[in-house]
Amino acid sequence: MSIPAVEVHDLTVAYRQRPVLWDIDFSIPEGCLAAVVGPNGAGKSTLLKAVMGLLPSTSGYVNIFGEPVLNKRSIIAYVPQREEVDWDFPITVQEVVMMGRTGRLPFWRRVSTHDRNMVEQALTEVGIFDLKHRHISELSGGQQQRVFIARALAQDAAIYLMDEPFAGVDAATEKAVIELFRKLKAARKTVICVHHDLHTLADYFDYVVLVNLRLVAAGQTSATLTPENLNKTYGGRLGLLSEITERVRKRQVDM
Amino acid sequence: MTGMIQELANFWSLSDRNVLWVLLGAALLGLSNGIIGCFAFLQRKSLIGDALAHAALPGVVFMFYFTHSRDPWLLLAGAGLSCIVAHVCSEYLIRRTKIKEDSALAIILSLSFALGVFMLSMIQKLPIPNQAGLDKILFGQAAAMNSADVKLLAISSCILVLLTLLCFRSWRLLVFDPVYATSIGLPVRWLQGALSAALVLAVVIGLQLAGVVLVAALILTPAAAARYWTNKLGTMLILAGMFGALSGVFATQVSYLAPRMPTGPWMVMAVTAIFAVSLLFAPSRGLLIRALRRHRQQLRINEENVLRTMYKLLEQHRSPLPGLDSAQILSFRSMLPQQLELVLKRLKRRSEIVQDGALINFTSSGYQHARALTRRHRLWEAYLAERLGLAADHVHRDAEEIEHILGPDLEAALLDELEQSTSDPHGRSIPRSISKEHEHE
């Protein structure tokens, strides 16, 4: 069996002293379009951040193509939720996308022609080339999302982690992004999205990870997206787990 | 008057060494503080500058107490140290407790200021020589600047400007999107540390000139002013630096001409004046241009409303009327008579209507315009009623607001949705588009 693109092993993550994910285990094969699905507050965004090593894990590990994630950051591209930044920041579309190229460069390195080409290609790929000189406050929600995706594309990564790329975007953007996903898949790239819309899940993604504080199920969409699993993901019966989480938090605060 | 010009000439001949030091010092301070301040401003950490300035006070007094020296480098080190302690404390409070950032900073700010004032009054009772004027650090005193102070200012400003040039790309990314910065493996903690250290340095070198209480203004106000003029961070940094330096030069001049005038407060006044001008007159972001834009928009809406009212009144009559008078329009459209007067005047000037005595009627271009507006209004009403299931008496107000925003693209989209509709929810017919009519002919 080939090495999975992402392997999460027994991962427990605490966020502000509150465990939000318990003992997560799954692996995602290369070239997959995978969705992380679960109700509000299930820890989906946290899982994505933990996969990138942005959050300290209490136990367990994440491997990217068989190596610890911290050695492999250069092949992971992250698309944060739109709300996470200030869209009035004085910066243009092109400059944001250029961050995908130059973010890691030491300060003495100039922007190369290759960097410029990659940025233009990424802008074209998501259909916002004409907007490249716009200030970011002049963008619609869908265009903002495209800017973030273009920035990730400019990184030329192997794995794309996206936090709700379809949240609050227009139909045209959704279609464009799905088109792009297909292209990425054809190029053997791996895409992992936090996704909210159960109706489109089976159409858009061929792999799902169902979480609700713990892993409910993970696997091919056709086999995993069963009413039974969905019921387990959304149907509650987690009262006890939440209660324990709350207690752990309280005790740590008291200490 | 001639005396004043003479004084100004004296000032700019820079023959007075002391004037030269103060002028250089104030300009350099304004420049570097303006530049560094942009990052704090954009990170929404405006209060931090103020907190750091107050936190510097106990450090300065403490250092003086131990070394009995007024060497600016030593005092700077003392101020820097206590700023760092205060910064670490407030970060701890913010991260580890439920206290929010503003409260944490306010607590640290007042505590360190109290501590500083307390220590100041204590050492004044001790027989330490050379302590006269140490309390000037509260409000700053530019006149006392000497070459050693200016040297320190010059070196520190150079460090700050160089650091900004080196870190520009990373700091911009850090301030804009810290999570993404971490995800691509940037040393975010180090970068933030460098940024905080730069801010501490900027605050501390401003103490002698502007004083503990005012130095925060030199950090934030230039940035706030510069933000009005540009959408590019690089330009914003340059502008903020310029604003700071300019106000430094201006303040030095004022206090030269009127020796009782303190430089620091005048610097704050000058930079705030620049901010006020920016707030009012900046293109595209300034209050004035925005008010003007709103006013134009309102005029346009009034015009469109009158056109549509005229259309409605005229279409009700089978046989064409020779025209309407303003009383008829006013009975259907609630607006002041003088408002209507203005609107009619503008419409006449654009030859959308003609007036013959009291009677007003469309020109052919005015008629087409009114017809297109009515069409949009009724299409939207029909859409609301059919698709959203709103009652007929609910849709008019909504449509009133939307019709002014609907462009040809949305009109086409509406039409696709409403293939069958030929009348609005009130039973009035939706005028067909002019181009369609030509097709039929």
C-alpha cells in the first residue's frame, strides 16, 4: 500500500486548556478530495489546524507522506476562513497572492519572474486576474475566497487544507472552485476541506471524515456517508463527553 | 511682522546649535515613530504604545537611582527593560486569564505610572546630585536636548527604519494574517517579538521630547492619518513617517518663535491637525467626499422617483394628457415642494422633461428613462410577490429602495425568473423593454 498523504494517529488536541478533539485516527490517500464534516463546535477547524501543526497536540501525531508535519510544511497550503483577516488592510489582491510565493523567502531575496508567473497563473486559475490591482476591501465574499485560494495555489503545494471554502460564496464561485478541485485531483493533489453542506457532500468529495469531538467514521464517501454514521455525527449522545470536557477545563482553570 | 520673519530666518540659518539638535531630534522621532506606529495601528494594538510609554517611567527612575547618571543610553536601557517587563505581564494576563486586552493594558498602564511617580517623589527626597529635571520625562522637554540625545535618537531611528525595511514583507504578512504566516512556517513568535521590540524602542526614544503622557500620539496619529490617503502599506509607511517628521519640524519652529511653547505638545497638535485634514479631505475615504457622494446619490434617487411618479400618473389616462402640474406629482410623491422644484430643474437641464407654463411633460428620452425605471420597479415587485411570497401591500417599499440599484444585468436575471409575468402585484402592467418592442415591430 502506498504512503498516505495525510496520516493522523491518535491525535488529541486541547485548545485553551479544553480538549476539543479526542483520539482522532484517519488517513487520507494521495489525490483525494476529502471533506471534514460535523456539526458546529465539533472541532473541524481545530482538526485542520492540528493537521498543519498549528496547535500543540496533547498526544498523537500527524504524518505527511510518512514524515512529521513540521518537516513538510512547504508542501501544505492553507486556506483560512474569510473572517479571520481584516479586509480593510492596506494591501492589493496581487500582493496577498504573492504571499504564497514570498512568505517564506528570506528578506534579501527578490521576487523572481517565476514567482510572478506563478501568481498570475493562480489568479487566472480562480478567475480574478482582472482584479489583481484592486484593494481587497473592494471584493465580494466570493472574490475574497478566490483570493485566498489563489494564494494557496501560488504555493504550488501537494496538499491543500481549506476551512469552509464554500461558506457564504456565490454560485459562480462555488462552481469555479469545484472545477478547480477536479483539476487539482487530476494533478494528484490532495484537497481537504471543512465542509458544511451535506447536500453537496457526495457530489463534491470522494472521501469524508466525520467528526464530532471524536472521530465517527472516515473513508470513501460512498461507503462512509451512511444515515447511521450521519446520525452518530449529528445525533448527539455526546452529553457525557461534553460534560467531561467542561469539567477538565474547569479543573485546569482552578489550578 | 518683520521681526517674525527675522526670527524665522534665524531659525532656518540653523546657526543656533541647540535649535539644530531639537529640529533634528523632533524630525527623526516623528519619522521613526510614524513608521513603526503603522504596524501597531493595523494590528489594532493602539493602546499598547500608551501602556509601554507609561511603563517606561519606573525603569528610567530606577536606573537613575542605581547609577546616579543621566546618560541617555543608560536611561534608555532602563526604560526598555521596564517596558519589556510590562509587556510580558500584559501578554500573560491576556493569554492566561479571562481579562481582555484593553483591561489588561489599562491595569498595567496605571500601575506602572503610579509606581513611576511614587519612585520619582521618593528620590527627590534623597541627596542624589544631578537629579533636577528628571521629572520632565512626564511631559517631555525638547529644549534640554543636547548632541548626545540627538545621537541616540539618530541611531535608534536608523535602526527602526532599517528593521522595517528588512522585515517589511514578513511584518505585513504577520499583521495581515498571522495564522497563515504560521502555516507556511514563518517564525511568527520571533517576528512579533521584533515588532514589539521596535515599538518599545520607538516609545522610549520619544520620552525626552514628548514625555510619557504624549508619546503614544506620535505613534498612532500619523498612521491613522496616513491610512486615509492610500491603500498600499508601503505608501502608508512613507506618509506616516513624513507626517511625523513634518509635525516635528513645525513644533520646533513654534517653540523657537515662542520660547514658552513646549515642543512635544505642539508636535501632537500638529500631527492631529494633519489627521483632521486627512479625515475631512482625503480622496475616496474622507468625510467630505463621502458626504458629497451620498448627496449625489440622494439627488439621483429623487430624480428617478419623480420620473416614475410622472410615468404612473400619465399611464392612468387612456387619452394622452398634455402634461402634469407639480401639485399632482406632490400628491403621489411625498417630498417638499422646494425639493421637487430642484429635481425638476435638473431634469429640465438634462432635457428629460419640458415645461409649458405649469404643465410638465416628458421628452422622448425622459419617457424612455421613466419607462425603464418603472419596468425595474414592477419587475422587482413581481419577483418579491411570486418568489418570496410577500403580500402585494408589502412589496412596494422594498422595491422603492432596490430599483435604484438594479442594473441591466440584474434586470435580465429578473426577467429570466419571471418569464410569464406581465403585471405587477398591484395589477399594473410591466412596461416591456424598449429594445424588445423594436423587435416586435
